[in-house]
Amino acid sequence: MNIYTKKQRWKLVLAGIAFIIVLASWWYTRSVIERIKDEEKQKVQLWATAVQKKAKLVKFTNELFEKIKTEELKKAELYAEATRQLSTDFQNPDFVLKVLSENTTVPVILTNEEDKITASRNLDSLKERDQEYLRAQLEIMKKTYPPVVINYYKNKKAFLYHKDSKVFTDIQLVFDSLTKSFIDEVAVNTAAVPVIYTDSTKKIILEKNNKIDSAAISTAEKLQATLDNLSSQNEPIEIVLKEGDKNYIFYAESEILTQLRLYPYVQFGVIGLFLLIAYILFSTARKAEQDQVWVGMSKETAHQLGTPLSSLMAWNEHLRGIGVDENIVDEMQRDVKRLHTITERFSKIGSQPTLTTENVNEILKDSLEYLKSRTSKNVHYHLDIPEQNIQVQLCVPLFEWVIENLCKNAVDAMDGKGEIFVTLKDVPEALYIDIRDTGKGIAKTKFKTVFEPGFTTKQRGWGLGLSLCKRIIENYHEGKIFVQDSEVNKGTTFRIELPRG
């Protein structure tokens, strides 16, 4: 098992552990939120139930008030009838006088046909002889209720005016206070939920609390949209304070409940952001560390090769001087030159290389000629380049290294037998170099991972060749290198893109 495979497995294991931790955290958070949500929901439901019960109490009080009002009217009418009988029928005067004397609550004023006050009862005893006071009370009574007409001797008429008793007025104040208190309790509620209290048409707002934004109900359309939104969350509470008069209370979930719904997403968003930042920082640190390793290894390799290379050059000249076969000496000279090129490559990859304008056509020709003499005769090379020379900014030793690495990988993928096609394409936006083989191919899932350090399919490979190629093309030449196309058992095409100019 190579280092890349081990790294991938460790990544999967760590990702699995992280997923389990996140899942457990999510489950626990959701369970806590559900409990809090249930408590908040119960609080809102208790408030809604309390509102309904309070509304029933207010309705009952109103019904009682209406009964008292009816009784007061009946009492006034009975008083009028007793007055009429007393003036026309003296057969049972005791009963009539008893009825008149028992009216101790309803204020009444009796007038004749000329609207002259002839009698009064249950008014302010200190002012009852004051004609201006009586006249003012009469005007109030005229506006409050229509008079009870009394027909008596020879079609003469009298008019009995009355108003609500002080007891009744006090009850009316209590009822109004109770209604106002009810509305205030709806608006300023202990459940701390947004509330709108409307009339029966659901178009006029009777009350709202400060949790409802005024802008959200500024127009009829906005009000309707807000009410629809509240209705979608909770069924409106129907309130009947007076018979035939229905009002409605619209309410939503509390703000804390709404926030709790969003909490898991916010929580994992923050965790995700933290992990992303941590990943970027660790990746940057790892890349910087890798760069230092590359630079250190390259410089050290170049330094180590320098001494024996100088010695080999001297020995080669010595062999030429003592008459060793020229063919042997020339072949050794080519290998020494090759070692010098390799040393130069390591020296340049350890620092920022200088790019010069070079003829790509010639570089590709030279590279393939060198490879032909050092690979199996069963490997056939095909070079397809334009007739005109193409100039581009390159570091020749490093670029040749990329071509050689790609071709050697292709030879290994074909097990030393097959064809390699190198194609140069000149387009306005870039320069394309495609290297295609007829080897084993690469699975689509590995298109990007083949460039990772340590990835290899060879028993004795280090997995650094394609990683070096990527570094040289992308870091030093500001280009791109990627798998253009590949099919298992049919072959692979690598593409190099170099910027023009």
C-alpha cells in the first residue's frame, strides 16, 4: 500500500469520524430545540386558552349587563304605568303607591304636554328643587331613551323620561374597563408573541403589540399578507364579546421559537465556516511545507550531483587522452551531458527559473529523439506539429523534464509496447500540447488525484513524476496540465496549456 492510498484511507476515516460527530451534535441540538419548542408552544397555547376563557368572561359580563339594562327599562315602564293608573284608577291605590315608592334606583322626570316638569325621582336630593338642574337632567334623558307616554283623564298626556341608574352606570364603567383590560392583555401578552386584534371584517385593526412591524400592515395588501402568514402558523382565536359581534385574534410563534428553528443551521454554518477556514490554513501551511521540501531536496540533489559530475567529466577527458575507443568515449560524454542536464533541472526547480523565448517545435523534436534511443523498439512515437515554428516563454530543462516524464509514464502504462502521439496545436488564446498513449488508461475518478504527491500504480514508484510536472507547468510557466481524456484499456491523453506571449 503506497503513501497516497494510506493518506486517502486516513482522510476517509477522519471524514467519517467528523460526520459522526456532526451528526451526533445535530441530533442532540435538535432534541434540545424540540423540547424548548414544545415548551414555547405550550406557553402560547396556554395563553390562547386563557384569552378564550377571558373572552367568555367578558361576554358573560356583557350579557349580564344587557339583562340589567332590560330590567332598568322595565322598571321605568312599570313606574310610568303606576303613575298613569294613580291618575285614572283609584280602586287599588296602595299597590300603585308601593310601585312608585319602590323605584329607588331609576332616575325619572315626569312632564306634561307643555314639557313642564311636574315630578321627579331618584335625582340628586340636594339639587332636586333646582329648576336648571332638573332641566339639564331632562335634556340628558331625552337624548338617552324615548319617553314613556302616559294617557290619563280626557285624553290628556304626560311624558315619563328616564336614564340609567347610577348602579347601571357603574356596571357600564366596570364592563368598559374589563373590555379594555382584555384587549390590553391580548396585546401585551405573557407569551411574548406577535398579536393583531381585528374586527369581524378582519380588515380593521383594533389593537396590536409592538412585535408587529407597522410597515408590515401599512396597506390593506400588506395587512392581508401579514394576517395570512399568522393564520398559517396558528388558527385565529374567535372572540364574541357581544352577541352577533365577532372579533379575531391573530398570533404567531414567539421570536425565540423562530430563532430556535434557525439555530441548527446557523450553528452548522458557523462550524462549516470554521472548518473551511481551518482547512484553508492547514492546506496553505502544508503547501508551504511541501514547497520547502521541494526546494531543499532539489538544491541538495543538485549539490550532491555536482561533485561526481565534475569528476566524471575529468575522467572522460582522461580516457579520451589515453586512446580509448572514441565511440565509447562519445557515448559516455552523452551520458555525462545528460547528468549535467538533470543537475541543472534540480537546480532550477529549487528556485524560480528564468523563462526565455524558445522554439517549441525543436524542443519537442529533441525530446522525442532522446526518448526513442532509450525506450523499447516496440514503442512508436508520432509527432504532429505545425510547419511554422512556434515561440513561447519556457525554461527548456524543466519543460523537457515534463515531456520526458509524461512519455515515460505512457511507456510504463503500455508495458513497453504501443504508440505515443504528441500533437502541438496553436490557438489564439493558448498553446496546446497533447500527449496520447494506447496504454491501460485512467479511471475518471483519478483524473485529479494522479497529480497528488505519492500517487502511483507502480510497485517501486515514488509518485512524484506527475506532481513535478504539475508544479513545473502551473507554478513556473503559469500554464495548466490535466487529463484531457482517458478510457480504461484504451489509452490516456494529457494536455499541457501554455499561455501565449
